[in-house]
Amino acid sequence: MRIGTYNMINQVYGAKGTKKPNTTSGTNYASFKDEVSFSSMGKDMQVAKNALAGVSDVRSARISELKAQVANGTYSVSPEAFADKLISAYNAQSV
């Protein structure tokens, strides 16, 4: 064994050893406490999520209105609006 190499390793890693946690009255508890904190953005997101949980995803009034228009034959789609939405969806997907 080369002693010079051993000394170089001790210099890199430090020869002080590991530090044991402070003990109080003979117990083996560390002297620090774990702590958790939440940002205000996280709290705001939780409030918004809870508010939206009670809201229905389906707009029943709008759906019944559209169904009535389709049944009566009065429902029409603007070709320009459809083309604009189709192009914007394609552009968003290709990026």
C-alpha cells in the first residue's frame, strides 16, 4: 500500500470523519426539525382547484340550445371561423 496515495485521498475527502447529531438527555434525536412550506402560488392554485371542483364541465343550457338548432335545421357553421380554428389548431400542434 502506498501511503502517499492514502494521504491524497484524505485531503480530497477530508479526514475529519462524520459528525454525529447532537443528543439531548441521552436520546438519539437530531437537533433539527423538518419543515414544509408552500408558496402563495401553490395556495392560490389549491383554492382555484377547490372552487372549480364544484362547477360542472358540461353547460347543459348551451348543449340543449345547440341540439334544438340541429333538430330544426337552423344550426350553421361559418366556413371562415372553422378554417381559422383549424389553422390555429394546426399551428399550435406543429410548434
